[in-house]
Amino acid sequence: MTKKIIVEECVEGCHWIIEQPNGPTSIGTCKICNNTKEFRNSMPGSGWDRNGQNKK
């Protein structure tokens, strides 16, 4: 069973249900209008976003 996490609302009034992290991004689906959007699972410069670069 996949657990979903409610994270944010968009300006259109969407209520995003975002899949659990499994890589650099997760797909979110609005529970109101069923739109989908890709969300990043990390902040730039950390975790999945490093791309082999050292932090300055």
C-alpha cells in the first residue's frame, strides 16, 4: 500500500496529494480536479539534486 502525503495547495485552489519520495521527483495529483504535477523531493545542493557536484 502506497502512503500519500498532503503537502501544499496551489494558487488555483488545488489540494495536492503527493506520492512518497522514490527518487528525485514525485508525482502529485489534485484531489479536486485530478491535475498532475511533478514535485522535487529535495532542495538544490542536497540529496538527489547533487548531480555529483561538490557543495561550495
